[in-house]
Amino acid sequence: MSLKLMSKVGMDTAQLTDEERIYVDSRIVETVEPVMVGRRLFPVFTLPHAGFITVRGYKRTSMSAARISLHGQGKNVDRSEKEHFDITVPVLHKEFSLWWRDLEASRSNGLPLDTQEAEDAARQVAEEEDLLLLTGQYAGWKALGIEGLATATGRNTEASAGAWPANALTDLSDAIGKLEAANHMGPYAAVLRSSWAAKLRALVTNTATKWITVIQDLFKAGIYVSDNLYTSAAGVDIGLVVEPSQENFEMVIGRDLSLFTKQDEDMNLQCKVHEVVAPRIKRPKSICEITGLT
């Protein structure tokens, strides 16, 4: 066989073209956006790069009270105390393969590339992100000890009056009361699992009004629904009321959702959907967990 007739088998068939990569990326984004509930709730803090394994945060205590005097004489100087804490910033990832023959078939037939594997992998990463932000490590899931909203040490709790949806307004109002008592004055957001959000779509007795309509005015920052919300003991009977703010909690991003590809010895593409993210809870009193929902 003449060397002139030989081709670089695999080199030109198992690498994504720019158009194919853009197409795969677009399919990934469309897949994960509905799943990433926590990302819509958390303000974002972007790190300079993905090399940060730990990041420092600060919990602040208030200064002493101001003074009242006739002529403003005398000094009343102190400072807010800052208690530092460090959080781990993990890599969330899921791997999959793209076969070189599938790429060849797509190009030859003029059909869109089959992105099902990429979409499924991205969805798994998005679910993991949501679980990390909303819940954090709990009894049924190891997450390097990272705390999310539902497991943040020092958060407020409010026992449910039960019998939702009739007592939903009472429970949510009482949770807001806990935040107000801690000087968190809103706007507020609620986070509920789908089964409890469904109860709020029932009609108020003897009216044509749904409970969700009655409750919406309390939550100018939104009502979010995610089944990635658990208690620290792995139960599911909770809701959250929070005051979203960069001062209270944020999502630290070292690398946003990305696709890495590498050709293996079999000419196929080994792919990794990954991101480097973590929740950073600065003021746990901006969170109130409603416990014992029934």
C-alpha cells in the first residue's frame, strides 16, 4: 500500500468541529437550565480560576448599639467582628463517550449529532449542583462536608402547624417572622419540594382562588420548586424560606459548566461534563427551615 493513499484514521473523524461543539454545548444548556433551581436563587461569586480548592468566607456580628446624646459628644467606636470559615470547592462531573462512527454517520448523512449521552451527563451534573446548593451533605449523600441552605449550621427553624394547604400561609408567615426577628427584612423566597408545591395549587375552600395566589405576595423573590431539597436526616418533609442576597449566601464558581473531550486509543471521544462550584453561607439566620410538614 502506498503511503500517499493512507489517511490519518480517526484524527479527522473523532474530533468535534467548531459547529458540532457549539451544537453539543447548546443542547447541554437547554437540558440543564430547567433543572438548576438553586442557581436561580443564589447570587454568584466568580473565582479567578478553577484552582481554588478552598475559599474563605466570613460570618459577621453586629456592632454595639448607637448612642443618643444631646450634643453628640463622646465616641462610640467599635467594629463588626468577623468569624472566618473555609469551604471546600469541589468538582462536579459526569463522563460519557462519543463514538467516532456516530460522528462519521452524522456527517455523512447530514443529520444532527446524537447528543443524548451529553444531555444525560449534563443533567446529572445539574442535579448534583442543585442538591449541593439547596441541601448540602445529609445522611443519605456525602458531599465533602459541604453545607447547603437546608443543612447550614445556625439556620432558623419553624415547626409546621401541619394540614397543608390550610395552614400553609400560617407556616410560611411564621417562617418570615423568624427571619424578621433576625433583622432579615426581605424580599423573601420559598423553596418547596414538588409534592408540597402541588398542595398550594388547590383552591381555597369556597373560592375560585388557589392557595399559591394567596401566598405569592409574600415572596417577591420567587417560589422555587425542587425535589433536591432534603433535611439533614434524609427526610423530605421540609420547606425553606430565605432572604436571597450576596450578603447572606452565594454560589462560588471556579469553572462554569464545561465540556472536556479527549480522543482515546480506539479513536472515540471520551468526554467529561464538569464544573467547579460550591455554596457559601455567610448568614445562616437568613434561612428558615419549616419542619414537620404534613
